[in-house]
Amino acid sequence: MKYEVAAELGLKDDIQERGWENMTTKEVGHIGGQMVKKLITLAEENLDSERS
């Protein structure tokens, strides 16, 4: 999922060129934050479908 989010944020090329270890804290934090948002959305959708 982190690669998917990184691609959506336009950071995929940076990761391929520099590697994860050379990404800034801000870049990695942005990816992590977007992953959390996606996971929450998926969980909410899953709960809604189970209730139906």
C-alpha cells in the first residue's frame, strides 16, 4: 500500500532514485498519513457492508 500511496503523491520516482532511507521525514510522514486515511476508509466501508 505504501508504494501505491507514494505513486499517488508523485513520490514513486524519488523513492526509486534515492531509496526509502534517503527520503525526508516530511515525505515519509505524508505517505504514512495518507495510508492511515486509506485504511480508515476501507475499514469504514467494510463495516458498512457488514451491517447491510
